[in-house]
Amino acid sequence: MQYDLAQVNIARLAADLDSPQLADFVSALDPVNALADAAPGFVWRLQTEDGNATDIVAFEGDQGDGVGVITNMSTWRDVDSLAAFVFGPMHKAIMRRRREWFLPMREAYTVCWWVPAGHRPSVSEAETRLRILRAEGPTPEAFTIRRHFPAPDRAPTVGGPGAVEREDWVCGV
């Protein structure tokens, strides 16, 4: 069986999506989503008929003092493809401004896991994986880009390497 990499990341909104404070973020959604859609290794992303996921209600327990939680979920062929997009110039430029739009979160807000190729993870599945990461740290069931595990079809042999740590894969903003 072959596997794709699923990822979800969430953010606690500092203001309503239609507010002037989030105008630049909202205007960047379509170009950033189009870049992801065309990126090598991209497979699928969660979206409504409007082409994004801003109307999807999820991770309500993470709202805290924010006005809501925004969710981004997608699948990729492998970790390297996702990392190339995440740490690429356009996405990184947007993330440099995240403190203008999102409130800080003390717990993990992004998680990766392997799914059978072609599987479209549900929001419930993503919520479960984020809970696992928060409770146990990176494991083969729930991990980060920076500390990731091989797909089950590429699992290491007994005594072989497990988690891969990439010190150079940090946002740096």
C-alpha cells in the first residue's frame, strides 16, 4: 500500500475574517492556495465550494480568546514536498505577518500523519491526530514536519532509524 502525508494547521483568529485587520490575510488566501494546488507533490486540500476552508467549523476547543479558528488541511506525496511549499518564499512571507492576524497558541497547532494514498482525512481525524501530538509528542501516528517519521510502507527495520529530525526546517519568522 502507498501513503500520502496529511497535514492540518490551525490558527486562532485575532479578528473576524471580514475585518480590516485580516484584509491582507484574506486577500492572500486565493494566491497561496493556488500556489499550493500547483506545487509538486500536492494531492488535495480541504475546501468548500468557495475554494477555501474559512467557513468550516472545527477545532472549536482551541478558540480561546480569539473570534474563531481557521483550519488548513491538505495531503501531499511526501514530507519533502510539503516542506518545499511551507518554507518557500510566498508562504514564508505570509507567515512573517501571522502575529498581525492570529493569537498565540501555547499548544501544538500543526500536525502531520500518514494516510493511505487517495484518502481524504476528515476534520474529526485531524482533531484526533492533533490531540495525540499534544499528549504524546511526535510519534509515528502524529508528528511535525521538523520531527517526522517514514510512511508505513517505508518503515525502518528493527534497529534502523525512526524519527527524522530536520533542524533546518523551521519557520524562522
